[in-house]
Amino acid sequence: TTATGGVRRIVLAVAPEKDPLTSRLTVAENEIRVTGATPREVLQGCYRLEDELNLNARPAVKRGSRTYTRMFSPRMVHSGVSIDNYPDEHMDEIARAGMDAILVYVRDPPDVTRAGRVDMNDLVRRAAVRGLDVYAYFDRFGHPLEKDPTDEGAEAYYDGMFGSIVKNAPGLKGLILVGESCPVKKSTGFYPSYDWPSFLTLVSKVTRRYRPDF
């Protein structure tokens, strides 16, 4: 409360913005309003308010309005703690730094990463609280897929390989596919291979079977 008995408050709200990646701080005498185009941007606005308070080294910020617009999305990062290890405190800092997605390797579908088996649904849940999406980075480097996308039985094989990742954790946002990390047969001598278009088509089919917007 103020010296005269008034109320000082911080208001958080979703509000229309031209750019979907924009948040806004509006500081008045007795109110700080943090708005954003989405709940995620409201959270980013809170981080920017925190930045201002930290820079001032006291609970005071300049009056007026300012906007913050993130340059692009998704902005992804691997764990800086250790491979595929995302404790809550680390994800807090990732989000505070302006990232909106994390990457986790999937070496043996649906949930074995470079660091071992990971509860993907728990990771998705903990990340979402912090405004972070989770992308699975398909990682079969050195272990070629057994079937070309045009081989007999390829759809069932790809469903068990790629579809199982989404079926196991439908909250995942998407897959990261890098040619040399998921090699297929018809190589040009470098990546991507000749069958890359048919490969992507089949992977899209089997993953979107479990989540249409994957």
C-alpha cells in the first residue's frame, strides 16, 4: 500500500499486439502492467521487469511504457548442464534468457536419450510451466535406419521408430531431423540423401497420426 492507503499492484494480462512475440511494460504511479500477445510473452515481460529491477539494484523502475519483441521463434537450445539434463532451475534460466524451446536427443525411440531413459511427459510438463516447448532431436548417428522409406514394410517400421516418439509423449512440439544423424540408404556422398523428400513425407505421416499439428 501507499503512504495514503492506496494500493500498488502488478497486473499481468494477455493483450493484443501486432507482433505475436511482443511483451509490454507499462509503469504508472501505483501500477505496473505486464502484457503480452500470449501467456508466454507475458512471462517474458515479467523477466524483462526483473531485469530492470536487478539493473537498478532496488525495487524501483522508470515510469512509462516500453515494448520488447523477441526476434524469432522457436529459439532452441541444448542443455548447458549436461547432455539431455534439464533440472527446473536450469530451465528457469533458459526461459529467462529468452529461449522458448529445448532439445533432447532421442537415440532409441521412444524415450532413450544420450543420457539414458528420460520421462518425456514429465520433461514436457516441467518445460511448459516455463513457457518452453520440447523438441526431440532424432539421433541415430552411426546406426543407419534399416529401411528406406520406399521399402516394403517401411511405414510400419517408421511408425515404430518415429511415430512411437509422439505416441509416447504427445506433448512434444516436434522432431529435429538432421541428415547425418538419421542416415538412410541412397547417399549422394553427402547429406541430405536422394531419398530425403520421401523420408520427410513418411516421417510426417507417421508422427501426425498421433498429433495432427506435430
